[in-house]
Amino acid sequence: MIQVIPIDQPTVSPFSMSDRFRKEIVYFMTPAEGPEAPSLAKDEYWIRGDDAQRWLDEGGFTLVSPLDAQSVAEIELTEEQESWLEWMVAHQITQVRLAGSV
């Protein structure tokens, strides 16, 4: 198990996720570009609150192939991903760090 540690809400307890989430979180991270982007260290991720809420509302997210921008897939949220997003939204968390198993 890995721990998702809220950076911008340090009083909130970490959220436990399966080890595979270390590879999945890249589907949810907001690109660290633009003036509003926070400075991030290794294993830190930024997820806009509006995006997290939209994925919850829609029950999934869109995945664009890095090899062909025309290849788009709609991916349904797993129960674990949905629980994590609910935790993010409920606590207004936008910056997290992953710790634990590699």
C-alpha cells in the first residue's frame, strides 16, 4: 500500500491506495505549466479541484494516446479511484505526495 499525503491540507490524514496507484496517478495530474502551477518535488502531484469534481460527476476520465491524438478512450473510475477523488474534493486537496511501496 502507498499513502497519498495531502501537501496543501497538512491536517488531513493520508489516504491509503494500492501500489498500482503510483502508475495511475499520472492520469489525474494537472500539467505543471502556467503561472498557477505550484512547484512540485519528486513524487508530488497537482490535481485541480475542478477536474477532480468533474471526473466524479462523470464517473470517469478521458485518456488520449501519446502516440496518436485521435485515439481517445473513456475510462471508468475504479471504486478505489472514486474514493480517492471523493477524499480530495471533500478536503479541498489539490497537491499530494506519494509515499510507501515502490
